[in-house]
Amino acid sequence: QQQVKQSPQSLIVQKGGISIINCAYENTAFDYFPWYQQFPGKGPALLIAIRPDVSEKKEGRFTISFNKSAKQFSLHIMDSQPGDSATYFCAALRGNTPLVFGKGTRLSVIA
Amino acid sequence: SAVISQKPSRDICQRGTSLTIQCQVDSQVTMMFWYRQQPGQSLTLIATANQGSEATYESGFVIDKFPISRPNLTFSTLTVSNMSPEDSSIYLCSASRQGAGYGYTFGSGTRLTVV
């Protein structure tokens, strides 16, 4: 059973546009929701994270929106740049358990 | 967040042999994990490396195939034993300090090719 469902699988966005990636989770005990960015040949790097007591968190061009009642959270990348082209993973965890990952979204930002 | 050094970064191995991957963290961490990632796919948890005790394996992964050591709070190894081409993948180490806002970090991975 996939605990975190991520969509879309791939995304193409024009430079300067907004990239939106969505995730949904099942386990209401999850208490931490990070997003990771992975470039080819590199390990995933923590991008931004949110806890369920907050509905939105913004860091620079990256924003997480969190809807606890719908059990959904999303990543918004404003003013998308070619350098943002990477694979993005949403994840969730509870306490000290391992991260549960979504299947990933391959983002391509074209000029 | 902790900084993780993982080595080797890549290797090509003969089937039937074993490879040990090392994961070194620059500070003491509470949690260490090993993941496998097929190219273009998500991360699959292999096991949680427990300091001073046997690792906790996920369904589908067994100690005889993937023995793990964690002798202290900064170091762990994963061995891929009796390798077959199906073991070709990227293996990633992850670590986190409890009470440090989680901040799970990853090494750069080991790209393993079994021929």
C-alpha cells in the first residue's frame, strides 16, 4: 500500500512559470512532511518541510501548502528556472520512523 | 544538518561477489538508514541501522543478503552479498539527529553495476 501518492509523474514548465506538485497521504499520524530535490548522480537534498499545525510555509521561491482535512500537501515553485530541473520527492514520517517517499516528479523547466 | 560521506561512489562488480558500502557522518546521529533507488524511481528503504544491535530490515530484504553494521553513532556499512545483476542499483545512506527538527540528510549514493 502506497502511503504517499505523488502527482504528476513528470512536469514541463516554461521559465518564469509556476511549478506545482501534489501529494496525498493516508496515515493521519504523520507529523512531518518534507520535500526533497534530487539532481542526477546526487542524493536527495532537503528542500523545505512543514508540520501539520501550519497551513503554509514559504522559503524563497518554494512554498508548501498543507491541507490537513484533505490529507494533501503541495509544493509550489514560483518563477521556475532551468536550474530547478530535477526530480522532486514528497515524503512523510511519524516520530523517529523512516521517511516514506512518494514516487517522484521529474520537473523540466524550459526556456 | 549532518553531512554524509559515502563510498565508493560507484563500482562495477562480478556476479557472485560482495561489495561493502561505507557511510560516514560528520557528527553523531541518532538514526541511520539504507535505501535503494533504481534509476528514475523512488527510494525504497532497505533497513534501519541500529547502533549496537542488529539492523531492522524491511519486507523483502534479509540480513544474509544485506548485512549492515553500525559500530558507533557516526558510521555504518551496508554489504551487498552474492551479487546478481538484479542488485544493480543506487544505494543511499541517510541520517538524522533526533530532536534536531528531523533534517534527514542523504549521502550522494553508490551506483552499483553487477555484470
